[in-house]
Amino acid sequence: MTLTEGQRHDSVPVFELVNETEHSGKLTRLTADRAYDGDPTRRPLAEKAVELVIPSPSHRRTKAKCPPKLYRLRHKVENFFRKLFDFRR
């Protein structure tokens, strides 16, 4: 996990995280929100045989496949961070 400043776009630190995981083991799956969708992100990860669980935004012409059951698990992580923000005081 990497925390970045608020004005930095979400898709920028993806490759930093991927490079960090190469030292600790093989990355098999990447789950992310729609901000990470894009060919510059998808292409290099697909070449490394990483399963991408990233839904395509509604304006994308060619929709990528996203397993809905796996994407629903992301909701639990989002809820955890939401609770941290709610109880930070």
C-alpha cells in the first residue's frame, strides 16, 4: 500500500507498487477502481500475466472484463478506510 498526496492522480503510483512487489514475490492480481483503467496501465500488467480487476468507465469504447465477485471484495477494504476517516479524532 502506498499513500500519496491528494493532488497526485491515482494511476501514477501503480508501477512503483508493481516494482516493489517484484522483490517480495509474484504479483498475480491487481484490484483497483475506474481511475486506474487505461491502456498504459493495462498493457504492461497484462504482459506480466497479472489478473486485472478494474472496471471500465462508461465512456470507454471497448470494455474490459472485470469479475464482479472479485470487485465486490474491494468494497470491504473501502469500508475499512472509511471507518478510519470517521474515527480519526
